[in-house]
Amino acid sequence: MKIHEYQGKELLKKHNIKIPHGIPAFSIEEAMKAYEALDSSVVAVKAQVHAGGRGKGGGVKIAKNKDEAYNHIENIFGMNLVTHQTGPQGKNVERLYLESGVDIKDEFYAAITLDRSLEMDVFMVSTEGGVEIEKVASETPDKIIKVWIDPLVGIKNYQLRKLAFGLGLTGKSFKEAISTFNKMYNCYQKNDASILEINPLVITNDDEIIALDSKFNFDSNALFRQKDIVAMRDLTEEDEMEIEASEHNLNYIKLDGNVGCMVNGAGLAMATMDIIKIAGGEPANFLDVGGTANAETVKNGFRIILSDKNVKSILINIFGGIVRCDRVAEGVVQAVKELGLNVPVVVRLQGTNAKEAKKILEDSNVSIIPAHGMKDAAEKAVQSVLN
Amino acid sequence: MSILVNKNSRVVVQGITGSEGQFHSKQMLDYGTNIVAGVTPGKGGTSVLDGSVKVYNSVEESILRTKADTSIIFVPPPFAAEAIIESSYAGIKLIVCITEGVPIHDMVKVKQIIKRNGTRLIGPNCPGIITVDECKLGIMPGFICKRGNIGVVSKSGTLTYEAIDQLVNSGLGQTTAIGIGGDPIIGTTMLDCLELFEDDKDTDGVVIIGEIGGQMEIEAAHWAKENMSKPIAGFIAGKTAPPGKRMGHAGAIVSGGNDTAEAKIKVLNECGISVSESVADIGSVMKSLMN
């Protein structure tokens, strides 16, 4: 789960990490008031959307006086912000964050995330602040200093020192950095974050360490114990159908093709998308209906798939293990009848009672195309788009 | 022979009184799995499944009474990590955790603890492990398997069943099939399984099924290139998955560039693994390798 920059900063503040003075605003009027309240010679007006590249897309502007500020606020609030992460359709800006400017002596990169290969959290810092870390990692990997944290003992002082020494810090800024890094790790741990990235982390002329930007991602598996984080969820940032699907315990992701698919199991669902492509078609979605594929789940699945108007055919691929295929077949027939579908539905059922299932499909009076094996199913689904 | 479990495995089911626990315990017993005990804290002294399995309050107690050495976990996500830790400290040698949705921070800790205690963990978020005709320790449909000489290791549940079904249709049976799970942090890796299959005298070939996200398939392939004498057929799911999106499994997300399906397929092929482009060809590719 992701949150907005201003929410991330509130969270950092709660953990006593220094941030610039800032105020979120949900209307132009609020933003104007926020500007007055900040009472600062330099103010950044920042669009709040869950996507990177906001600056390049024109969603972050610096104002040096009142007129400039009002101008930026009016331009950015309500704009359709397009960045490399929003996709071509862009994102409507409905929240702003106004932030006082900070004098910057130097800027760094600092982040904590999970290292899947070493199965531990890794804390990374770099002197190359403010630029994309992926670029630093591929071009000058020696400029990234890393420490891996044993989860049973937590981060230790020698590790914090290694990070701060690695940035070439001394004196007050060295001490401040150590304290900030320690707080970052606490914040990451306590909130079940999967990424905490501060880029840039800046040193001011007074040798204070301040988080100028922050990016959080949270482990969805842990949300049951993170009520404060869940409260920050912004549903307008998520796909409407993906939300509805999750309410029905279905896992749906919309794609750009026209062959819809409904599958039990995430791996098989991905493999089904892939084989549609091999058969010459383009998958319209990922949809995992989970372990129980009954009439109700199938019906919900159909509704969600067909909310995408590009869909021209639907492929149902169920490997019945504990779930019996004949039950699934009955569910499919019932759902097709009740919803009165007008797109071709190709059904492949394999596993427990597959033969009985095939007979149920063939004897039904609805237009279902039975298939044998995944290749046959994918080809039939792609073919039926063309017909 | 086989790997990790067999007819002598003495199984305790953690969370046996829940609906999932009871349902799958019955299925496992029917398959022939030697379930010797169940554990649900507070329900010690009772029994389930018409009195056939006794319930204890702790794993420790179940080991004292029944000499259980293997555990399978069906407890909800908030309690799953602790269930693993309890079993590990009680001395269980092999733990299968079926539970989906265990927090990653919990698993990072669990991983260090099981390493320290020398416990083998399979999962979480996995279908479990089956040694054909001997022991089913999981939720997979046992009847689709046929005894034979192929080992199967996979990140996905139903895709494992698909592969097993294709193997059987190609005339190939299995020794042991393991679903290692689709989470970012799991107990037993693909490489671990290849090592075990290489050492198992009854396994003559292995099918590995991976997906986008992480480096597990690549690490296994590099190891296999240097150490594996048996042929490997492979498949990687998610060529059409968009980057940055979590595809069902918590770990199935393209987040770098070297964790895409294409990147993995390339490395696997370079390491001598025969990767099928289409999911429909897993069985036939393995068959041709065995001829």
C-alpha cells in the first residue's frame, strides 16, 4: 500500500525525523490559506499523487512571492498530471502540499527495503542525492553504502556509523545523521513498511538533517495490525474495479488486451495470460478467483471482467483439485444464464470430475465453448475474438 | 526414496480444530499421511475427526506424547509466524506453513530463527509437499499424482497441479512435488530443492516452475549449472505481467529489470535448463529430456 508525500512526512514527524514546515490542502482556498500560514520567502507547491516524476510533469513548482504561489496553486490544483508512472491517461490532482523552502548545503539518498536474496532488510545511503537511485546503482554502484540488519538484534551503532562515515560526515551533521538513520529504521519497523526512501535527505547550512521528500510502501500482509496506515489509504489512487474485486476476495488487475480471463491460482493465471499472447491475442486482465470457484465467484468475476469494454471474449481456466470441476461447470452455466452474456466464453476445466464437467457444459443451452488443455483453450479464446 | 517426507513422517497439525485444518487433515489422512496429533491452544484433551486425532495444547506436548517430527500449519496470518517459531523451538524438523498473508517483517525474523535452530520450513503461502503414495503434507489434490522418477518444485499451487497433470499425461510419474510458496521470504528455496533432488537416488529429472519477482530461479539455475547431473525442465510465468504490479502472490512483482520472466528464461536457458515457452509444453519438454 502506498501513501501520499504529506502523509509520509506526518509519519516521519511522528518518529521525530525533521521535515520542512508544510501544510496539506484539499482545495484552492485551503492552499491559499496554507501559503499565508507558512509565511516563508520560498514555498514549494506540490501535487499529491501516488506517482514519481511529479516535478518533470509540472506538478511541483517553487513560489518566491504571493502572486507566484497563487498562480502555481491554481494551475496545479485540478490539473491532469502525466508522469512516466501515471501512464498516458494521467492523474487528476485533488490534493496539494505546500512546503517552506530549506537552504541546502548538501543532499544525500537514504533508504531501507527488503533484500530478498539475503532475506534481511538493507539500509542504503549514497552521496548522490536527488537523482534516481537505479541510475546510481547501475553506473556507480560503489557510491552506494549498504548495511544489512539482523532482524533479531536490530540496527546497531557501528552500522549507523558506517552509513554516516560513508557519506563523509563529521561533527554535528554526523551525530544528526546517526540519530536520523536510527529513527528511520524504527519508523520502517513499527509501521511494517516495505520501502522507506528519503531522497533527498539534506544537510542545511546549520548542519541539520532534514527529509525533503519521502516515499513509503507498506506490506499489505501486515495491514491488519496497522490501523493508522490503513486510515491513510486514498481509494481515488486505486483502480475502481481492482477495489471491487478485492471486496469479493478476487484478485484482479486490468491490462490492455481484449481476451478476458478467469483462473484459479496466481501462477496459473499468469501462465494463462502468457499463453493467450502466444496464441496471438492480448490478455485483458489478470484474475485469480482463489480456491473456491463457485457460481457466486464466477458471477462476480464475469461482472468485473466485463466492466472493461475492450473485452471481446473470456477464457475460464480452472484446475480443479479440492474444488470439483462439475461444481465449477454448474456455476459457470448458471452465471452465464443469469447475466445473459453476449461475449463468447471458452471454458477449460481440468482435474477432479473434469469429464462430468465437460458434459454439463456441452448439455447446457448457453453459448459456452468447451476446450481441452490450455493451448486449445487459448487458441479458441483468441479465435473467438476474430469471429 | 523421495525427499523431505515419506510414510514414516509423524505429522502434527497446528490449527487442526479450524475448518481448514479439519478439512485438510481428513484429506491427508485419506491419502495415508501419518497424522499423529493436532495442536490448538486451549483445546488440549479433545479430539477431532471422529476421535481419530488427539488435540494438544502445545507442539511441545504433542511431541512428548506422540513423537511427532513434522508439522503442518493452518493458523491465521497474525499467528502463523509464532506457530512456526513454537514448532522450531520444540524440535520439529520439518514445518510446512500453508497460511497465506504472513507479514514480511515476521518472516524475516522467522527465517533467522529457523536457520539458527536447523529447522526446515516450506512456505508460507504454499500448497505443501507430497511424496507420491506415501505422504501428503499439504492441500494439493493427491490423486492427480502418479509415482515415478520426476521431482517437481514450484512457486505456484495450481500451476504445480497443471505440471503434474501434464507429466502424467506424458507417461511420467513423480517422486516428490513441492510448492515452495509465492511470498518474498520463504523457508525453502528452489536451489535447496534442486540440491535435495540431486541427492535423491529415485529422482532422475526435475521440473522447476517459477514466476516474475526475486532472483530465486536465477540462483537455482547458476547452482544447477555447476552441480546438477540430472536434466531440468523449466517454466517461468508472467511474461505478460506489467511492471510494478503485484500479481496475486506477494512476491510476484517486477521491481528491477533482472526479475522479469524474459530475464529469468534467458539465464535458465544459458545454464542448461530446458525452458518451455508455453505452459502447455512443460510435460512434453520433460519427456523429451528423459528420452
